[in-house]
Amino acid sequence: MTQVNEIMVDSTILNAYKNGDTHARKLIFEAIEGNINISICAVSIINIWSTATFDRKSEIGFTGIFSFLDVIDLDSEVARHAGNFLRGNLDIDSSLGIERAVLAAYAGLVGKNIVTNEPEEYAPFNCEAKYLESYILNQTETEIYS
């Protein structure tokens, strides 16, 4: 099947996958099957890898999954844009805030959609983010009618 969509996901999707969420699993399986191109940023990997429940089994599983995803490096252009977002939102200083700023900056630069379980957290960055369940339902509806 031809890849028809390119999206970015954050650590909320990776955590949901790890916790067995059916929508997150469907999304990741679509990437593994080559039906969708999913990008993640290096900061998302840091956030998932640093959780207290991330064990050796998780490391092995996610290393395999990452081979099917496009891992975005943090280059100077994305870093500058993310820094601008954070400067305007000084109350956002956690690693999750940095992750969201990087994703919003990259999405804005390359025109990709962000899929997350916390779309409201992207509002400070003037960035549209889609809720995972809504995205999956929309994709299913699109497949039915095409």
C-alpha cells in the first residue's frame, strides 16, 4: 500500500503504545506495515526512555519500532524555532515542554501534522495537534469512503 500520510507523534503516543492502547497500537502497526510515515523527535525518545517503568524489555521493543519510524534529529533551525516558542512561554520548562516546542517547530517547518493524546498542550505554540483517537477514526472513515 502506498504511504498516504505523514505525521509526527510525541511521547504520549509512545507511552500509550507501551501501555497497550488500541489506537496507539493501530497507528504504530500502520507504520510497520508501511502504510503511514510517522516521525518522532529525539526529545520524545529521551522522554520515553527516562520513565521509571521503561525496562530492558521496553528498550528492545522500542528499538525495533524506531527502525520503522523517521527519527528527527535536532538541528540548529529546529532548535532556534523551538527556542523562540519557549521564550514566549517561559512557564514551560520541563522536558515535555521542550519536546512539544521541538515538535511544533519541526511541524511548522516541514508541514506535518502532530498526533498526540494531549493536543491542548500544543496551544501555546500556535500549532494544530490532533487527538489520537480522532485521527484514527478519521483515517478509518477515509478508508471506508475511498
